[in-house]
Amino acid sequence: MAALPSNPYLGAINFRKVSMTDKLAALPDAVAAAAFRRLVHHLRHRTDAQNVDLMGLSGFCRNCLSDWIEEAGGLTKAEARETIYGMPQAEWKARFQSEATPEQLARMEESLKRNEGRDDRDAALDEALDESFPASDPPAMTEPGRG
């Protein structure tokens, strides 16, 4: 499989170095981005789905998504959270977040235990991505108008 472009500022990713057994690695970025945006819009619509419930079922929530955006896109935490929530996080919390019950918190804790080991797989992907990055910023970033 050839190297596929990812973020235009980060260069191409050589997915042969990423050990993935499914078609996710070959998914075009435009398709992945469209699916991600649809997921975020769905979560914005479903304000009844509390983060603690998402964590209890799946081990990730809106905050996780915003953390991943922050890490991948160089945004501040507040910018990334607003990107996911569609408004400042404090406003979303005031409007939609309810107090977590002990049962919700217990489910979340159990669910988070199932995430253990995930960091190892993420680290392997990060290493493959690091190896594919250019040594310096591409000209499009350092020389406006050049792409």
C-alpha cells in the first residue's frame, strides 16, 4: 500500500509501518473526516447522552475526542473542547450536564479498565506517524503562498 496523505502540514503516512488488520489504514482522509464530523454532530444533537454514560459504555466521551483533536491539531484545550461541544464546554455543562450517579461512575471506572493496553497500540501508531513526518515544516507552512 502506498503512503497516503494525511494532514497536509504533516506529510504522508506510510501505512505499511502501521500494523492494522482492517481497512481503516487505507480509508481516505476525506471519508474519515466526514464520518468524524457526522459523529461530532450526532453527539452535539444527543445532549441527553452524558459523558459519564459514554465512558461507561465505550471508554471514551466528548472530552476524549476533544483531547485527541487538541493533540492532533495543535489547538488549545478550550479550542478543542469548543470544536467538539459546539460551544464553550462550561456553557454545555451548565445547559446539559447532570450530576453523575454512583452507578454511572462505577460503570465508567469498569469501562476504563478495558482501555488498558490501548496506549501500547496508540504508541505504535504514533511511532509510525513520527517516522513519516518531514524533518521540518513543509514550505506551505513556512512560506505563505507556496503549497
